[in-house]
Amino acid sequence: MDHGHAPLFGLELPGAIHRRGHSDRQVFVSRLSADECRLSGENLDLHAGDRVDLSFSTIGPFTADVHSTEQGTACVRLVPPLHPAIVQHFAAFVHLAE
């Protein structure tokens, strides 16, 4: 399976987002792929078109553009995409849990 582009559904990572002019927010990162992921958390206050700096686990920040939001979640595109080795690193944790 290509873990660079296939989302990792069994994984949820603690993270944080930062937007200029706003306080940092703690989030959970899920459905991680090289291109995108889902953010969830309280009071995200994100809207389609917002740009955020995203950190998760112990890495980042990565630039991400919000492309959709729904009830406490946001789907973001990573700009540029993550290197496949980063996604493969986290994929190893999914396999250990299976």
C-alpha cells in the first residue's frame, strides 16, 4: 500500500495550529496523507480559504490551506505535500496497533 497518498485512518496525533493574529489552538490530526489531513478540536474557528501553520507529534510547522469545515473539524491541504518518509514513519504506528 502506498502510505504516501493513502490516508492513515487508524491514527490520531496531537497537534497545534497557528494563524497570524489568532491564538494557537490545540488540535487532533487524523486521516493523514502526504497531501492532506483532518483537524479536530474545540473552537477551531477555521473557514475554507484560511491558511494555517500546523505542527503535530514533534514535527512542523507545515503550511496548510483549509479547504472545508464541518462541526468542529477542518480538512486541510498541506502545501507543499509531506515527504512520503514522514507519512511512512506514522504508518508504522498504525501497523503496530493492528
